[in-house]
Amino acid sequence: MAMTLRLTPEQDRALSLLAQAQGSSKQEAAIRAILTTATRTLADAEVEDLATQLLPEYAAAQRRIRTSRALFQGREER
């Protein structure tokens, strides 16, 4: 779905800097910011699945968390 995002010059600069830091377009940076914030804020399986599909770093972070939890639980059982 298409939409227009109206930003102040300051907000546009922040988005430009974010996109540059990520090596992406401003559109991709905005999408990443939305999905990242949504997954942190909402307990919604659909949003989490979308983030996992679209953000490789999110999927990698999830794997690291699961691995760490498994290791930690193994230590507690000893």
C-alpha cells in the first residue's frame, strides 16, 4: 500500500542519516524503523513474523537469543 510521509526538514535529515548509516534508501530505512519499533513495542506474532522475513539482522538476533537462553537454562539445571 502506498502512502505519503510528510517530514519536517529535521526529520528528513534524521531519516537520510539513518539510511546512509544502514547503506539503504530512505524508504528502506523507514520500513526498518517501523518494523523494529513495532516488534519491540507490540506482542504481535504477525509483526514478528514480518520482521523476521524482512530484516535479516532481526532473524539473526532471534537465533542468538534462543541460543543464549538454551545455554543459560542448561546451566541452571546443573
